[in-house]
Amino acid sequence: MFQTIKNALKTPDVRKRLLYTLILIIVFRLGCYITVPGVNNFRLAEAFSGQGMASLIDLISGGAFSRLSIFAMSISPYITASIVIQLLAMVIPALERLTKEGGEEGREKINRYTKLLTIVLALIEGLGIYLSYRSSGIFMDASFLTGATVVISLMAGTALLMWLGDQITNKGIGNGISMIIFVGIIAGLPGGVTTIWNLIFGTGIFSTTGLLIGLGIIIGAIILVAGVVFVQQAERRVPVQYSKRVVGRKMVGAQNTNIPLKLAMAGVMPVIFASSFMTFPAMIIQMFIPNIASQTGFWSVIYKFSIATSTSNVPVGYSIANAIVYLLLILGFTYFYTYATFNPAEVSNNIKKNGGFIPGIRAGKPTTDYLSSIISKITLFGGLFLAVIAIIPMLLRFTNLNIAFGGTSILIVVGVALETVQQLESQLVMRHYKGFLE
């Protein structure tokens, strides 16, 4: 990886792309400190302290939510819009055709629909934030003009982040949206270092117990990163043989190849789906009942159950029940997303049309059943791995440790880092061949 970065810095074109990406990242981080108009900064920290939903969104936004900056909603409306469009593409034939057969024009239309839906969702989420915290005193007044200013500022921030993401994708390095999420999570790294430092020297006196706990956290994080890298890169290769066939006027000889099936084919998407599903009730309830956290009754129970994944200020029973439902949802979404992106029947038909077969397996339905069996097994492993990684932060809350990095954060950070390095390598290879041909 370090050799790839070193070679990239030596290549002028790639170096310009890296510099451009860095400049846009700086713009994003500066925007995280620009508070929306009409906010009382003296009441801001008090209102957002201890809020489960605030800490959840604040992680992705790089601290922008707790400051109520123009980037407070981060890129979450765009992620939600992308998920909705993907789901709609499975049930609406016109969208499905655009996705699979539309080519470049189809992708542009899908991207346009996603951005339009993002603006609508940003409006709804901005209204939800304003209505949820209007009674907490963090706004100068509760007038219509103040509310409109706050909501429009939040929508403009999300639109600007979409534009920054597109610019990074087109003119920089890596996927722009993933890069923004990556930078937002990485921004919490100094907070994690400070937490470990306070464990060791928090009272001004060296603590042996704190040192052991700190070393345990560091070693655990290293093991976790290594495990994520291993699972992200691991794949089950299904061998495929192609017999001799006539292509045009030529006889193509027999070929041996394989179908690489990744263990974590769905990536981090099931965790994002499950998190959104679990926290959605809390967002809606908090919008209509601002002080629900201090109340009792049915809606209070639903609210506490919904935020149990993101706060320790709830009874242990809520956390256990939430962890079980969260695990089941991650497993369910893992199977759903995997089968949505990989169709064993379609792959089997393509193999059969091209005169191929899996050794020991007959073409047609037996091949489909064989691929389905493999996908089912590796998806179970991948889903359980994602669930365990996602639930680890919930277990850490019982130790009274406020660690900035959770399992989901590590999944996203490692995934984006691997993807960016792969793009750097592909850019270097492309420049190498281009220079060789010229």
C-alpha cells in the first residue's frame, strides 16, 4: 500500500488528482465548523449532550451534527435515497431496465433521480431536526423565518456535499461519497486517542490499570482491522471449464477460469440498512414528541428500544432486545442484498450459453442449485461476521468507555481504504500503459 502511494506521488497526473481530493476534503472539514444561522451556541452543547440519535449521526458527520453546522446531516439523505432507488429498481420494471440496460445514459438518469430524492429527503430530515430541537432553546427564536433559514441551510449543505462527492469521483481519487463518510469517521480518531490517554494519565498520575486497558483496546482494534481486511478480501472461487467452440471463423480452445464469490459480497450495506431501520422510529417519534427521552409510556418504550444501539442511557433489557433484533436484521438484509446483486440462475444460464460447466455439476438447474448452496453458506458467514462487528460497540458501552471507533466505523474505513488503494493502482497501471503505447 505504501509503495502504491509513493508511486502515485511520483506520477504528475495522479498527484494532481490526490491534491484535488485533499483540497475538497479540507473544504468539507471547514464546513463542519460553520454553524447554521439562528443558533444559540451557548445552549448547543447542553442540548446535544447525551442524545442517542445525536451521537449516532454525529459519528458519520465528523462532529458536524453536534455543532449543528451546514453539514450536520452529512451525506445520509443521499445514502437513504440511493437505497430507496435500488429497492425501487427491483420492483419497477422501467427503473430495472435503466439500471441494467440503459448504459451511460441510464446511469445518468438514475443518478438524477437519486439526487432529486436526496433533496426531498434532506427537506424532511431538516424539518425533523428543527422540530426536534426547537423546544430545547438552541435557536434564537421559534419563528417561521428562523425555521426556514435553518432547514434551507441544512439542505444547501447536503447539496454541496453531493457536489463535492461528484467532483472527487470525477476528478479526484476514489468514490466521493464514500470518501466523505471515511473522512467524517476518521475525524473522530483524535477523540479515541484522547480517551486512551485519559485512561492512562487522566488523574495526573500514571495508571497501570489504565495502561492495560488502553493496550487491550489498541490490540483489539488491530485484530478487528485485520479480521475485516481478511473477510473483505476473502473469496470462494468456483472453477468453470469451457469446451472448444467456434467463434466466427476461429476455433477457440478449452479454457479454465473461476467465479470469485466474496465472503462479504454485500459489504457494509446490510449494517447501514439495519441501522436505518432500527433508528427510523426514534427519528419520527422525536419529531412529534420533543421531550420523549424523559417521558414514560408506550412511545417512550419504542423510542428507548430504537436508540439502544447508539446510547448507554437506557436499561440493559432494551440493549439486549435491540441487539437480538439488530443481529436478525443484519442477517436478513445480508441475504436480501446478496441475492439482489448476484442471481445464481442468471449466472448459470450465462455459463451454459457460453459452453461452460462446473466440474462435476451438470449444466442448467443443478448448476443453479450448486451456486445457490454456496451463496447461502458464505452469506451466512458474512452476515454473522457483520452482525458481530456491529454489536461490539454495544458491548463496549457497558465498560463506560467512550471509544470513537466502533465496529461499523472500522468496516467502512477499511472498505473505503481498500477501494481507494485499488483505484490508485488502476490509475498507475493505466498511466503506465498509456506512456508505453505513446
